[in-house]
Amino acid sequence: MSQRLEVTDPAAYRRKLQDQLAGRDPLEVIGQTPAALRALFAGVDEATVRSRPFPGKWTPLEVLGHLVDAEWSFGWRMRLVLGDDTPPIVPMDQEKWVVAQRHNQASLGELLDDFAALRAINLRLWRQMTPADLQRIGVHGQRGEESLDTMRWMLAGHDESHLDQIERYLVAARP
């Protein structure tokens, strides 16, 4: 099962995520994601959230677990870049994280709550950043230099991409 993203063209990857926003404000998008996730999963049964509708791909629950992991990662990276001068940003192996944490065995409600809590904490910090803060740079191990502003809209695009993925997987997994 592989969701591993090999970033061979960092600029194309960034463009893909930015295109997900369709001109919307990234803070507005990331502020709406917890409610969008709850709406997507509302009334969905356990078998559906844990099913693998496409061979070798994550389940809807694993995608949600990945979003929780990404929120941890982005929160750490944001604080690292905000507090240090041009720090290195270590990439995460998303596949290993999902497998090691057994996201497909997790509670849907707990993952939704975890995501909402982490997002609220991180969103508060995103909202208080100044224009100068948003220009601070970190050096990602695969993608090179990224400002906090770039990270902010990448996070919003990442949300949109995975919301779409969850919706498609839930439709495909329903009996």
C-alpha cells in the first residue's frame, strides 16, 4: 500500500497544492476543514471508513489519520521556522507514520477530535502572524526553501486535496 509522494519537481508540487485553493484565502480554507471533515464522515458506518476501495491505497480513516499527522508536522515546522533562522525541515515518511500508528484501527471520533484540536491550536498561531513572520524561511529536505506564507497555502491545498480524496474513497467504499 503506497501513498508515498516522491517530490521530483517541488515547484510543480507547490503549484498543484496552490491550484486546489482556486484563489480562496488559505486561512479561511484551513479554518473550515474540521467542519468539512465532520460533514464528510457524518453517518458513515465503521465498515466503510475502514474499507480499502482501491488496492494499494489508504482507507478513508487512514487518510484522516494522515491529516492528523500532517497537522502535527505543519505545526512543528511552523514553530520551527517562526523561532529559528532558516532551520532545516525534516520530511516525514507519511506511509510509515500511517502504518506505525495503525490509523485504520483508530476511532473515527477520536481522529476527528484530534484533528480539530490540533487545527485550532495551529490556526490561532497562523492568524497572529505578521507579514514579516510569513516571510521567514525554512529549508525542507526535499523541496528546498519554503516561507511560512508558502507553507500556509500548501497546508490549505493539502487539506483540499485530501478532502476530495476522502469523498471519492467514501463513495467508492459504500456498498
